[in-house]
Amino acid sequence: MQISTPVCKLALFAAAAVAADVASGQDHRSVARGDFGVPLQPFSVSAVIGVRRAEPIQMAYNVPHAQTVSVPRARPPAEYKNDYEEEPERTVPTTQTQYGDPSVAGTRAILRNGIAYAPSRAPANVKSAIWAVNTLRRKPYVWGGGHGSFNDYGYDCSGSVSYALHYAGLLATPIPSTDFMRYGERGRGRWITIYARHGHTFAVIAGLRLDTTDLRYGGDVGPRWYADARNTRGFEVRHPIGM
């Protein structure tokens, strides 16, 4: 049986169409699912042209800071400990005075118009005591004065001495005359000597006498400086440790 040429062409055309549909279906499945069955987004040339270039990702992070390392100081051997230790500084109270900080060369204080001039070679706390007492030179004698507080409107004998020692950094609270009989160490001191008995006490600081009794008039006048000495019979003689 012979098939006419037009019929053959029609058959070939139909076969080609079927093959094209099969190939199209395979390509569609491949685009839709990908090689591993994962859905893919549609792809076009126009979409590629419109895509912006990828920007670098900026990340925030902490930069570690260098830490200061504390290096322990070398300590001397135990047998040399006393040779290396420094004596702790003594805290000395300060007071304002209208007379300034008068001083004179040497190791002995001098008296001018009732004002004591501290010797330049005296320790700093001795100078502080002298200058502080200068502020009391017009204060009256008040029995018990200077015991409730170092700052008072008047002073008695032990209150005056307590005031001087306080501003030398040698006494924390005021004490009475009887306590001064046991204060510090026995005997005269290099810079400060205290004379105490029941009912009265006075001090000699860098050669000047701090006393509330004016021997010239025979009465208690308040804290004053004197260049002359007085009879010390019956007094206990004491001095601050190391002074």
C-alpha cells in the first residue's frame, strides 16, 4: 500500500509536534524542580540586568583592649624587713592664724610681743604646735576650758597643753593634769617637756614655756608664752615619745 506524499508529510509533522511537546514537558519539569527537586525562581535576562551588585556585609565586633598587668613589687627578705620599712607619717592638724607662720633660725624658739617664733630646725609638728598656740594668746583662763573641745572660748592649764599636743599630732583627745603625770615617757624631751602635778600642768616647747599662770602677777590669765622658767619642784617631768 502506498501512502501519498501529502499524507506522509502530515504524519511527519504530527510526530515532530508530539516530540516537541514531550521535550517541552521535560524542560518545564527541569526548570520547575531543578536537578535536586528544589523549587527554583523564574529566570529572565531582564531580571539579571536589574539586579544590584551585592554589597559587602558589615559586621560589628568588639576589639579586645589591652589590659594593664599588675606586676608585684619585690619585697625584701624577712631578715631585712626593718631596714626597708619607713616610719608612718604623723597626721598633724592645722589651724589658721593671723600671725602667719613666724620662724627664726636655729633650734630654739624666741618670743616677740607675745608671739612665739618657731625654730627653723624643729620638726614640722613642733612648729605646728607653736603656731597653733599663738592663736590662743588672747584667750582667757576658764576652768575646764579646752576639755569638751579643742576649740573653746577659754582654756585652763591642761586644756592649753592638750591643745598644743593635739596640733603637734601627739594627742587625740584632751586630758587633765593628773593624766599628764603618766603621759609619754619620763624625763625631759628634746623639743617638748611637760611638767604635771595635781591641779596644774605646763609645758616647755622649743625653749619657751606655755603656761596659764603669770608668775609676775601671781594669777591665772590664760594660755600664754613665757621666756623665763619657773620652779618645777613637785612636778612630774614627762615628754612625748620620740620628742
